[in-house]
Amino acid sequence: MNNIIFFGPPGAGKGTQAKIISKYLNVPHLSTGDILRKKLLDNDNLANELKEIMSAGNLVSDDILNSIVSLRLKQEKNNGFILDGYPRTLIQSEFLDNFLSETSNSLNFIFNIHINFELLKQRIIKRSSEESRDDDNINVLETRYNEYINSTQKVSNFYKDKFPKMFYEIDGSLQINQISEKIKQILKKPWYSAKFLDILSWLNMQLSCIHPQSFFGFNYGKNIRR
Ligand code: AMP
């Protein structure tokens, strides 16, 4: 069974990749942002409260998120899951860990998509012209990005330390299909060879910041033979 988490700042492309991988593996995609946006259509008190929090770019309470996710995971308990946008706080990750161990489940893959803030800004501006999300504008992006740095990055670091073998760094500046190909390759390989390629990719990404040609002299995403 595939139980997967996608991490990344707003606009990094985790939703896009989660959808592609959900189809590829035939595993349910659980986007907490999508679930909350659907709830906004109810126009009741809770919806009004959520709208205020979300349109300002702040995080919705852990209690609300934990109950949404546990309900959905119970429904999908035999199908696996792809979590997109959850867990975003350490309290949520603790809740998820307890939930998984109580239901004799575990995680298999964690993908952390990273991308610099300038590129994020360009993407959010583009997305705001395609979708009408209240939180897709530059002022709100800053709040969302800060929530990510101050809260969610602690969660991804926690998972990186706890599960190094299943944690993969993904370069979010690549094209959509390059990213999904890379993820699919990782999903297909035994962890030790996928991990080796991941370390090479990560080193290449770091070094290419210093020298555009990169230390290894190749663009990992494009040229490496698998
Ligand atoms: P997203 O579509 O994942 O960018 O989420 C959109 C908004 O929904 C976020 O900015 C938060 O306000 C809210 N949200 C989604 N997931 C969570 C979560 N796990 N914890 C708290 N708030 C969330």
C-alpha cells in the first residue's frame, strides 16, 4: 500500500504532483486545502470563520484539520493515501503518527518540493490569473510563506530526521513533467538506489547554485541515465 506525503511551500507544485501521482498509482489524493475550500461553499458560521483565516493566509486550527484528515483516512484505510497540505504543524504530525500506528499503518514515501521565493511569487501571480483563490496574491503569499517557514518546515525536518530512507528532496524549479518523472522513478526503485540518486541530485542542486554547470557537469533532471 502506498502512503505518501508531499511537503513544500505554497505554489511549489505539491498539489499538481500529488494529482499526477494519485492517477499514476491509483491512490486517493487528499488535499486539505481543497477540502477546506469546498467547505467554504456551505456559507455557514464555520465557513465564514474559515474564509477569514484562509484568505489572510493563516493556518486553520489543528483540531479542525485533524478531524477532517482522520475521517478521510478512515474512509480510505485500505486504499493508501497521498497527503497534500497536511501535516503542517508538529501537533498535526503527532496526531498523524498516532493515527497511523493505531490503525497499523505507516508511511512509505515523503517528497519535499523546494523552490526559491522569487519563483514562487511568479507562479502565484500566474495562478491568480487562472484560478480565483482569495489567498493567491503577493501580500497573502508572504504570510503563507512565513507560516511554511515557521511551522511546516519544522514538520518536514522532523520527518527527514525520523525517516531518512523514505524522505526525498525534489527540485521544484524543474518542469512539471520532469518533476513527476523523477518522482515516478523514485517510486519504482528499491529505496537504497533511489536514495543514492536522490543524494546525487541534492548535491548537484546545491553545487549548481555556486556554479551553473554544477559540480557533476550535468543537469540531473534531464541527463542522468536511469
Ligand atoms: P493549500 O491549498 O494547501 O495551500 O491550503 C490553503 C489554505 O488552507 C492554507 O493557507 C490554510 O489556511 C488552510 N490549510 C490547508 N491545510 C492546512 C493544514 N494542514 N493546517 C492548517 N491550515 C491548512
